[in-house]
Amino acid sequence: MARYTDSVCRMCRREGTKLFLKGEKCFSSKCAQQNRPTPPGQHGQARQRKASEYGLQLREKQKARRAYGLMEGQFKRTFVRATGMKGITGDNLLQLLELRLDNVVYRSGLAASRAQARQLVCHGLMTVNGKKVDIPSYTVKQGDVIGVKSTKKDIAIFKAAKEGSGRVVPKWLTTDLENLTATVAALPQRDDVDLTLQENMIVEFYSR
């Protein structure tokens, strides 16, 4: 399976905003996007041409895809799934992205970044309702309880999680960091997304 192996800080600089891909580093003075807000590459500081409508739509799509750590095929399949749901397609898309297991592990504070959360899930360290789930794209449902495999609760990552990351946990999640669990108390709403996105542009991009 294809995966991105270059510096993830380049993604934030390219999109011109923090995507929170490096965990605690994104909240420190070492944040590359904060220290070098220009796009990466030798022409990054050159005067940028005014983006076309297509260019703006592309950037919004790339921003969302990179923030949640999806390849293009995965992201487009999620969009197609969102179009088949009742309601506003853009809101449906963000809801499906938020309900991914790897994202829930990250948003609940059990992992420092979405990439780390994905690794924890892939290695079989996470459970849903007491059963091991090793698929990062697994869609959790309201009422599901996400936890840590009992034999893995003493590793350093989870010891750090118990101390708290200082991040704000969204209101649709109820967490118990002492027991390393998170419960999906409700379905995420548009206001719960912690990224600055214009999802209508993503819909327009795929609707061309």
C-alpha cells in the first residue's frame, strides 16, 4: 500500500496552515509552518500567482486529505460514500472522516498524532467494544467504546496519554484517560472539526 514518506511538515507549509501532523511539535516553537510560513522548495518565497477557482478547490481537498492521512483513492471513496448519505454532502464527508478509528484515537488523546494513532491501530493495540480492530479506516458508531488492549497499557505512549496532552477533546467524545478508554457519546457535527476547511469547495472539486 502506498504511503507518504517525505517530511510531513512540508505538507503544512504547502497548505499554508497547521495540519497537526507532528503531535506536540505542532504546538511548540519548533513548528516548521510557524517558523517558515512560505511553501517549500526553492521558489517558495517567490511571489505567488493568484489561484484559479480550480486551484482553490484543489488546495482545500489536499488540505483535508493530508490532515486525515488518506491517499487520493481512499479520500475519493469516502467522498462517494458521503454523497450516498442523507443530508449535506460536505458535512457527511467531514463526519465520516471524524468517525475513522484512527482519528478517534487521536482526538481522544490516546495518541499524539493521527499518524501515531494509525500505527497503534495497525499493530493491533486498539479495541472497539472489547474486540481488537486493526483497520484504521474502521467507522465507529455512536455508543462504541474505544480502548487499549489490556496487555499493552503499560507502554510509554499510553503512559504519556494518561498524563494528558492538553488538547481539547471534542464534545462528541467522552474520555477516561485513567482507564485509557473513549466513548462515542454522539455523532460529530460540523463545529466539532478542529481544522479550518471549506468543505463546499471539496464537493465542487469532485462535482466538476
